[in-house]
Amino acid sequence: MPPKHMQHYLKREVAKIKESFFHTLIENAQYGFSLIAPDFSVLEINDKMREWFPEAQAGDGSLCYKCFYSSASESPCPGCPAELARHDGKVHSAVIQKFTATNHPQYFKITCTPVIDKQRSFMGIIEIAENITGNIGMEHKFQMLEAQYYQLLDTANDAIIACNAVGNIILFNKKAQELFGYEADEIIGRQFHTLTPVETREEQHRRFQQLLSESDSESAKKVFSGVCLKKDGGEFPSEITYAVQKTNQDTTITAIVRDISERKAAEQQLQQYALQLEQEVTNRTRDFKYSQERLHLFLEMANDAIVSTDRDGTIVYVNKRAEEIFGYSRDELVGKNISLITPKEIWQLAQIGSHSSHDQIANHFGKMLESWAVRKDQTTFPIEFTLSSFERDEELFFTAIIRDISKRKKLEQQLQEYATTLEDKVKERTFELTQSQQRLNEKIAELSILTEISEALASTMDLELVLDIILVGATSHHGLGFNRAFLFLLNDDQSFLEGKVAVGPANAEEAHRVWSEILGKQMSLKEMLNSYTNQGAVDTYVNELVKSIRIPVHGEENVLTHVLASKKPLNILNAAAHPLVPPELIAAMRCNAFTVVPLIAREKVLGVLWADNAITQKPIEERDVENLRIFSSNASLAIENSNLYRSIQDKVTELNRAYQELQENKDRLVRSEKLAAVGEMSAMVAHAIRNPLTAIGGFARRLLKQEPANAATYKYIKIIIDEIDRLEMLLTEILDFVRPRELKLLPRQINEILDHTIEIFAEQFSLRDIVAYKEFAPDLPPVLVDSGQFQEVLFNMLRNSMDAMPNGGTITLSTLQEDQWIKITIADTGIGISQSDTEKIFHPFFTRKSRGSGLGLAVCNHIISEHGGYINLRSDIATGAVFDIYLPIP
């Protein structure tokens, strides 16, 4: 045991070594250090801090928020980590931004740790700065990649739709909005099968369930063809590529839809790649954040391994992180050579640098370098490190701050692999899409031809024009391109198949002349259809040939009757060797290869269509047969529609006439039913009121007789009596309206009844300044009328006309015979009847008068109906009302 003074000496020396060692570590570290006094003045800073913050000085009273943060305030910045650490005695961090001399931004993470003595007194703050510009740059780069990804998603040529596990739409890109006609807000949350026709939704539901039930390898990509439904109800053929992403939290089904044959799976794979990249970057950012938060102490709590050696490479110090990285305990490493865990070249570089000039040392020391290291289990891993050196008592020591970069290297490798894989898949998919687009263009051209011919067929109902269009469409070079076409139709009793019409040249010379003429004119398909159908009889030879053919349906089977019976097309490649083609048919048609398709409309066989290339001898392919079959379906419907059109035209006139009679009878029936209902109710009310009303009237008259004429109550009693009289008259009208009255029909001259009525009203007309005109047709036949009831009709109508002319006017009564009717017209120049009242004018109790009962015209209409006639109203607010009364001539 050494003496006590020796112990004190050794302790002081050890403390000096530790102080020197710690000071050297701080000066050569890759972090910036500063010691801040309680009043925020800077007491001590290392070289790295001076490099990053040249304006910072230690010991001159400079305040940290003045020299580090360039604050113009006289107090710490809002959210200052040093102020927070002084306040609560905890470690706080913040990120600040500075600009270099070249105006490039730099980002620093500042961690402030409070220094507290044993008495819990605040002594100052240790401030550690870390340059995180590279991390911010990586995050910015990821954000740009993410933005590019979403931009690619919105500018994609394909509709991209994402659904959750229950089929609800959660993503709907711009192309999908254009394609389906929905806004994103309209469709998000709705079921995916909303975009498919009703009849295919059950199949779509099964497809979703199948995708969800399959394993990841089975459901990686599924391509289906089908039909999609737009918002406006329009449908379009599509090809949909489905992809399923399953995670622990949820499942997503992504559909890439292309109009006709949308097949843009690259965007889906790009989305998966972006999500994986985002997850990787998120994990790495979380790891970085976790590590940075632990750097409140540089030595034992540092996130990087710190290893110090002497000149010979013997390890003299390792921190806790070094134990974790290399797998050794501290005791196992201290005293061992550094080559145990790192390559010798690192320390040779350090030793060379220690004997070099200051400029040469700067090329290696303090800079981040990459190499590899060895763990205790002899596995190697990539590292990045910085070297520094310090001297103590003329002895040279080296310090390395080492970081394990295995995850970063792995991530970089994965990113490279993802990028390479994505590029390969995009190229592969682009090639597939190009091939599909070429096939699509061919199909569109074929459909365009069929559409143009179908439109021409739909433009006419004339059977002869329809047949001409069918043949031109089958033989035109703009159409299906056959040399010749022959049309055979069943006769009326379905017993014979008869040739109707044909088109095509008789021989090669005629073909050359006709085709050259057509090509020279450069006519479109529509122009050719119009030109041919306007020429009249053409192609005499083939038309005479086809009309000479008449084949019994139930006779010996041949190619035409076989197609007729089977309802399926037949492509004959070698007629001479085919058992269904008789030799006489080959000789007549002068053709050894042809195709025959049935003409079927609404399950009804109409005939067959024969097409061949007898002139050019061009082989007929299956695609040609299929196009002809599709064409024949439209042609069949056009033929059937032409036949139906003729029969429909014949029935339209008959139906119109029957409908008019039915409507008239319906109106009369409805009016009669309404009158019956109103009559029954009115009769009940009238009988219930009449007796009490009679009693009131009797008592009122008795009171009137007892009162002198000059009494105050006399005029009031008189008003009561007048109103009772008016009510009794109204009740009488109601009972007359509902009480069945027997008609006493006798033959009478209508003109005489009208003359008599005008004489009765002559005085009233004069008093009201009304002029009556008569326009009677002579020699009218008599009609059967009840004179009293008919005159009641005239009285009602004339009174209405006078009420409509309070300032005078004219009334014109005229008669006329129309077929088996006598027409009586009463026209006035009064205020007329509005259009809205015209339909209700004959309804019981409808009136526009202030004191009318509303029964006058209803009674008139009832009486005329009982006579077997009817009343029409013609009214104009500007010219007055006109009533036409029609009575039948017996």
C-alpha cells in the first residue's frame, strides 16, 4: 500500500489524464460542444462548434442565443432548449437552421443537458450540436419521391381505384374520374360494384371474395375482362387488373381499369414500391430519432462506438455502445490490439496522419470515412468512422467514433433492387400494352365498320334499301371486303328458301373495272352505300343468278338448309369435297370456297347470307366469318324491323281511331259518376236544411208583419227573409239537379225554340245594352227534345252570358248541321273563361260568381247528355266564351 501522499498524487494524475482524455475527445469529436453558464453566457466551446458557428466566442461574455441563433432579442428564443432545461432540470432538444456563406441551408440538432450538483443547485448547461443536414436532405428527397409518386398517380393514363376488404372505394384517381364521370367525393366510400352493370355485380362480389381468400402468391395479380358502368349509365368494355395487399392491420384491393383493355399494372407496382420505401424510410427515421435522443451524454450514452488506443493500437478505452456493436465486454477489449475488431489499415492511416503536416492531417482526421469491422462472432459489417488524435505527457493516443451502417447499406441495396425491378416491370408492361393497343385498334376498326353499316340499316325501314345496304356492307372494301354476297330469304309459308338479291362482279374483268372506278372516286363506306342504293338495278348477272335459286326447306339437306336449321355459320374451304354442297350449286355459283351465315332476328330464322371471294380467291379466315356473323345479326334485325314496320303502319290509324272513341266515352263516364255522387250528397243536405229553413222563414215573415216600416229592426228582418228566399231557391236548384226527371222527347225545330227564347230575353237584353244576333241555318231536320228542359239549358247559358257583360255587348246564336248532329252555338263578347277553369266549368258547385250556386252549367251538361248530345267550350279571355251544343239527328 503506497503512502497517503502518494495516493493523493496518483489521484490527481489520474484526474488530469481523464480531463485531458475527455478534452481531447471533445475537441476531435464529430459533434459540437459548449458549456453554458446559468446566465446563458458561453464558458467553453470545442473546435467543431467554432467551425459551425464562427461568431461564437468563449469566455468573453457572449450569450448563446446571440452567437448560436443570431437572435436580436435580449432574452432566450421561444422554445429554447437551454431555457427549458434550466426550468425543469431535464434534457431538451431542438432543430435550428443556418445558412452557409454560399447561402446553402444547414440543419443542426441542439441537445441541452442541465448540470446539477449534489445539492440540486443549477450549475450550467452542456450543449451538444449535431449536423443533421444529411438526414434532412434524405427526408426531403423522400418527400420529393412521394410527391412524384402521387403526381404519377394523378397523371396516369389508367383509372386506378383502391378498395378496402369490404369493397368500399378508398382511392379514385383523376383518370378514373374522367373515365367513369364521378367526382372523387361522390364515389369514395361507395361499393366498387357501383362501377359495374347490375347483372355482373354478383360475379364481381365472388371475384372480390376469391381475391381475399387466396394466398399472397396466388393473388399477386389477377386480370379480368368485363364491362364497366359510367355515372350516366353508359357501359364500356374493360380489362381490370386486381392486386391484393395484405398487412396485419388491413387488406387493400387495387383495381387498374383501362377503357376497352386498360392494363397499366405498373402504377400498382409503383404504389407498392412507394409504400415499402415509405415504411423503410419511416423505420430509419425513427431509429435515427431514437439514437439522437439518447445522445445526451457523449461517452457512455453515445449512440456510436468510441474506441481509443495508444500508438501501438492497444485499446485503452471503449464505451458501452462499442460493447453492444462488437459483442465484447469492456474487459475483453481493453488491453487488446485494435486489429481484433477493425482492419489494421485504419490505424496505420491514423499513425501516418499523426506524423504529417497539419494540412495532410486535415485530409483524414475529423472526416467521415467508410470501412468494415469484425464482431466477436467473426461476422463482418460495414462501418463509418472519424479519426482523431491527442497527446498526453508526450504519448500519442488515437480515438475513433464508429457507427454501424449495416441497415443503411441494406436499405440502399434494397432501394436499388426495387428501382431495377420496377424499371424491368415497366418495360415489360409497356411492351404488353403496346401489343394490346395494336389489337385494340384492329378491333375498333372492325367495330367502326359494323357500326357504320348498322347506322345505315337503322336509317331506313324500306326493305329493298335494307337488302341493298346489307350486300354493299358485306362486299365493300371499306366494309367486310368480300368479293360477292347473295341473300336468300324464306317465303311467306316458310317452305322455300328463295334467292332475293345479290351484289358482285360477274368475272375478273368486270371486277377490275368496277373496283378501279370505286378506288378512283375514293368514296367512304357511307358514300358507297348511298351510291349503290340510288343506282337501281345493278350487277345483273349475280341478281339473275340468285333469283333463279329456289330450294325447298324440307327437301334433301344441303349447305344452305343446314345453316338454316342449325342456326350456325358454316365456312366451306373446299366445296367439292364437302358432303353438304351439291355439284350443281358449285357449278351455278362458280365458287369452291365460301361462307354462309344464318339471318336470325328475335329467335326467328329469316334466311341465310352467302359471301365468297370468287374473284380474288382470297382465303376466308375465322375472323372474317365472325365479323360476318355479327354483321348478319344487325342485318336480320333490320329486315325484321322493315317487315314489322309495314304491319305497324297499318294498325296505327285503327288504334288512333279506337283510342279517340275510348277517350270520349271515358270522359262521359267520369262526368256521370261525379254527377251521381254529388247528386246523392246534395239531396241529403237539401232535405236536412229545407224544414228548418222553412220554419225560420215563417217566423221571420210573422215578425216583419208585426214591425212598423220605420222601425230599426224592420230592414234587418227584411234582409233575413230575402236571404232565406235565396237559400230556398238554391235548395230547389239542388233538388232539381239531383232529382231524376223523365224526358218527354218530341220532334221539334231547334230554330223555333231559339226564336222563342230570344223573344223572352228581349227586354232584359235591352236593359243591359246587349244586342242579340241570329245566324240560323235553314231547312234543319227536326230533333227529339224535351222543350222545357232544353229551354232551361238556353236560359242558364244566356243568363251566364249577360253576367259576363256588365257593360253590354253582343250575343250570337247560330245553328248548323254537321253530319248526323245539329250544332247550336251561343257566343258572347264577355270576359271569357280562363284556360285553368275550362276543365272544371261543368263540375257541380264550381263558380267564379260571388252569389252563384255553381249548378247551372252542371245541370245544362246533364240535360244535354240525357238527350244523347254533348257540350264543347271554346273560350278566350280577350274575345269571350263560345258554347257548342251538339244534339243527335234521329
